[in-house]
Amino acid sequence: MKKILAFGALLPAAVLTSCSININGIGTDADFKFTDKNSENVRIETDGIDKIDVKVDVGQCKVSYGESETADITGNYTVHGLNEKKVSAALENIKLTHEIKGDTLYVKVQTPNGSKNFINYTTDLEIILPTSFSDFKISSDVGDIELDGLSGNFDISADVGEIDLDSLSGNFDITADVGDIDADNITLTGDSKIEADVGNIDVSLTETAECELEIIADVGDIDVDTNGLDYTEIDKSEDYTGEKVKLVINDKCSAELKADVGNIKIKK
């Protein structure tokens, strides 16, 4: 099992490195002669809005609370390519778009057709929201997602990228196809699920309400730190590749941890 796990642990990093420099199928950044960058800032009035839906094709996304009553979004864009004019044209075609429907703010970055013009691009977003926002849906095709100090309902997914959650409170539906999930200082207020197809999952809890928690790693390890909260293991099984543990945390939260190919560690 150790040999299998060593390969599995290396796979997310290897895939992430390749994807970050080979977005459109033609070599690495070293192959591109021309590079251009741009950034833009958008301030959005948010009266009556408490939900956000963000979609990122290629790039990082960071979301946190601020002191303003507006949503402030900064986009940083980088384009690499073989032709200077095509690089400049592609950069001009990268635009931050937003739309308000009902109580939801939709955010997306319009991106160029890189495979057609032989370019490589990244679009990194930093979003600062009023504390009135309490519903977060964020997805990334290739890129990391970072959330800090937020409270509410979380629907977060990354196809290829790491998910970093710090000091969040709420209920969680977190999915990473290829990439690690790090959830630090988390308060559970409702039923939650955290799942990685290929990647390690680290969770540290500060408090939990009565709820159900499911943590699944298809290929990867699971580490859970209850930070002093009592827990009781009620069932545990393992085979030659993986483990499965059922426990109750703080006499409130029923948790099921499953690593198909990997180890499970629990501490308080």
C-alpha cells in the first residue's frame, strides 16, 4: 500500500504543474516568446444580494469578507503566445463579466479561444464581499480556490486544483477531481460532504452542530483534527489498500471517513 500511496500522493502535484503551464495543448511557457499582462477592478453595489456564483476556466480564485458594503473584484490576466499580435488580441478579449439575477451575483471571466490562436492564459480573481453574503458557489476548471473567513452555505468544486478553506463556518459540499483539499479551523453548522478523487484531505474542526459529515478520498489520505473536541469511533475497517471509519464527534456530528486507496488519521 505504501508504494501505491506514494504514487497517488505525487500525482496531484504532477498534474497541477503540467496543467498550469500547458493549458491549450502546446508545450510549456518556455515555448512562448511573447507575454502580456493586464488587470481590472470592478465595484458592484450589492443591496438585496447575499449569494455569489463564480466560474473560473483557468486561474486562481480567492474570496473573503471586507468592510465595504460593495463587492470588489480584481482580475489579473496573463497571456503567453507565439505571436505578439495574437497575444495582445487575446489579452484584449479577456473581460470580467458580472450579472445580478434576483439575490445572486454571477461572476465569470470571458476568455479567448486559446487552442485556435496558440496561446496560454491564466485569469486570477480576488473577490472581497460584504459580510451579508452567505451562499457561495464557486467552480474552477484548472486552478486553485481559496476561501477565508466566510460563513454560510458552500458549494465548491475544482476539476484540477487545490481547495484551501480557512476559518469558515457553515455546511459544505466540496469536491476536487485532482487536487488536495485543506479545510482549516472549520465550524460545521449542517450536513457536509468533502470529496477528492485524487488528492489528500486535511480537516481541522473548531466546533460542530448536530449534523452528518462525509469525507471521501478515492486516492489519497484523510487527516482529521478535532482540536480538542471529543470523538468516539463506532466502526472501523480496512483492507490492503484503504480504510473506512465511522465516528461521532462532540456527541453531535456523525462522521464517516472513507479512503479507498489511502490512510485515515484522526486526532484531537
